[in-house]
Amino acid sequence: MKKQTIMGVIAIMTIIAVAMFAGCVEKEASEPAQADAQMPTPTPTPTPTSSPGPTLTVERPAVNIGNSGA
């Protein structure tokens, strides 16, 4: 490869790397801590006790394999 092509590829890769890392950096905000203090605490709901429900019985039809008797 020519020297100019290599320098162009390095420049493009540098710009892409800077753009990627710029999206990862953000300032730490102190507002969420205040918002959490204002949120009401959810009250726990009692869980219903489970009782055994109705059961379902499946009966399979009888299947005769072999001669039908004819």
C-alpha cells in the first residue's frame, strides 16, 4: 500500500475511535438521587394462598393396531 493510503486509513480509524469513546463519556448527574428520594415506597401486596385447583383427566381412545376383524 502507498504511504498516503495508509495515512488516510489511520486518520479515518482515529476519527471513528474518538467518536465511539465520546459517546461513552458522560457527566455524572446528581438529580437521580433527588428523584429517588421523592419516589413513594411501594407497599407490598399480600400473595394469595394457592389451593389445589381442579384437575383435568385426559382419556385416550382405544386404538386397535393390526387386523380389523374383516
